[in-house]
Amino acid sequence: MLRRDEQLHISVPKPFRCPISMDVMRSPVSLSTGVTYDRSSIQHWLDSGHDTCPATMQILHSKDFVPNLNLRRLINLWAQSHGPFSPASAPTLSDHQLRGLVQYLAAENEKFNQNLFDSLSKMVNFAKSKEDNRIFLANFNGFISAVVGVLNREGVEIEVLELVIRLLDLISSQNGVVEQLQQLIIKANRNCLSSIQLVLQSGGLTSKTESARVLDSIAMDADSKRLIAEKDGLLTVLNRLLNSETDQTLHGVVFSCLDSLSVTRSTKSELVRFGLVQIITETLWNRDVSASLAEKALKLLSKIATCAEGRSEISEEARCVAAVTGRLMKGSMAATEAGVAVLWSVCCMLGDKRARECVRRSNGVAKILLVMQSGYGEGHFMRRMCGDLIKVLSVGLGMGLSYDTMTKHIMPC
């Protein structure tokens, strides 16, 4: 292995460095813009509420990324001839040490002691240091069940629970982890949800964000979504976070979590009673919110609009329809589609005349026509929604508008 002072003199090819961390990439992934980053760096950038490519500052229409296997192979070949390139101070954990820690967690039944805290802290620091460590932990036999076992104990101190949540959040993106967590947290150990709820209530800001993200990740199917949503007081706690905290990253994670959980009418109705429509309205009117947060807010609102109580509340909230209309064609296509779905729900499905008038006053007709020009094929659900909206919005105005699919122009009939 090269000494640290020797490593400083190695000339690293520029394409091998992450544009964010400037370190050699260990798990290179490419965004839709074609720029490649180290997975941990770009994931942190996106999780922080950004909706742009850091290198080009282009707005990302999709936040998905794909492994750059060719570049990873080249980096590995280069590393084999130049030695490993990692900080000498990076935390280490051998197979033997981890086995001892796992056995300790599985056997220990303490709610808090310094050894328990120190053991979890060591695992967290190890997981935070690099992707390879997270892969090692995720695949270590008995590791996940031992950690979740701590979460399942009653009366565990909040400092310990925060470390457990942080550890689970760090490894949740690894293959097969969320499936194990779903099985362990929801289907086997129901007290785990109480522990997560406690962190959402009493943990620090970062821990609250991580807890909501873990909940979102394990809400994988209809049964798990329903079981989480039906946990007594959990929806109330999530809603209170939107009222009591101002951090955009937290709001984005909570919006995504509530979006995942909103699968039953009772859940949607409960969120309406909590005043979620008003919270989303204020978010959409705020010019300082990121495009990513606005997109998550619109997606959640489109879910709420699928129930009668949601449609009624949106139409009653005078500023909501105007805020949604104002966001059309200003962010990603996913955000615009969610906005169109909301307007269709109140203008067409509910048939609210006040909502229609508000859309007209907000230049909604022109925006909806622009959406129709955005490449949707004949029969696409978004094209049909736009067509329905144009029909109801042009009633009584003598507009007689139609959209000619063979051109890119708006033409009167």
C-alpha cells in the first residue's frame, strides 16, 4: 500500500475524479445530463433538495442515475497499478470486529449504555466513509437484523435510536436492504414503528429527515403503506413536522413519504383534515423553494385530489388553484403533469366554476395548450386531461379552441 505522502504525488486522471468531492470515484454513476459523479456525493446533493446537475446546473427532468460500469472498470484497472487511493484516516472494521459487534447487538438488551452507543457510533462512521463499507455492512450475515433488533426494544434512549436510524438510512440504497427492512420493521417487529415515530418527534433535524426517508423506503407495497399510515399518531407527527420545521430537505422527504402512504381514502381524508392543502399552497407560493420541493408538493397534492374531500378543500382554498397554475411549465415535466392532474380534478371532475375562473385569470389556458405540445401521443392520459380542461375552460368564452396534432401552433376553429 502506498504511504500518504506517496499518494499526494500520484497524478489522477481528471475523468476519474468526482466533480463534487474531487476524490477518485468508487461507485461512478451518470445523470441524465451525461455527467458522472461518485454515487455517495450525488446522492447527498439530491437528498439536500437540489434539482440540478452540479457540473452543468441544468434542471434535472429525472433524478435517476445509472452505474457507469465502463468508467468503474477503468478506475479499477488504474488503481491496481497505482495502489489504493483513500485517506489513511478512514475508519476500518474487519470481518472479525464486525462479527463481534453484531453478536453484541443481538445479545445485548440494554436500553442505553456507553458500549452500545460506542458500537453503533463506530458502525455509523464506518458506513459514512465510503460506498464499499456500506456494501460490506449490508451483505454481512445477521447485521441488519441485529441493528433492527435495537430499534424494536422498548424504552431505548433517543440517542441510540438516532444512531440506528442513521445506520439504516446509510445502507438502505444497497441491493435487497429495503426488502429486509420491510420484513423486519413492518411485518415482524411492529414496535419498530413506535421507535421511528419517537425519533420523528424528539430527534434532531437530521435524524427526523433520515427517519422519514427510512419510512418512505420501506413503504413498498399496498400492505406496508397501509400499516405505516395506520400507525397511531404517525401521520399527525409527519404533518406537525411540516408546520414546526422550515428545512426544505426535511419538507421534501416528508412530502415524498406522505405521497407514498396516501393509498387509501381514509389516509387522504385525514391529511386533508390536518390542513395539508394549506401547507402545500404556501409551499407553492414560496418563490424560494427549490423546483424539486415544488415537484414533490405537486405530486402529493395530485394524490390528495383523487379523493372528494381533497378536491373540495383545494377548490375552497382560493390561492391553491392559482399557485398550481402558476407552476405549470416552470419545473420538470413530472411537476407539470401533477399540476395538470390537480386542475383536471377540480375543474373537470368536481366541476368547480370558481376554480375554472381562477385558471383562466392565471393564463392557464395558454399553459395547458403548451403542455399538449410537449410530445404526448394521441390517446395519452395527459393529452386527454389537457383536452378536457380546454373544453371546460373555453365554455362561454367563444374561444372554440382546438389543438392540431399535426402542427406546433394553436389555431382557432
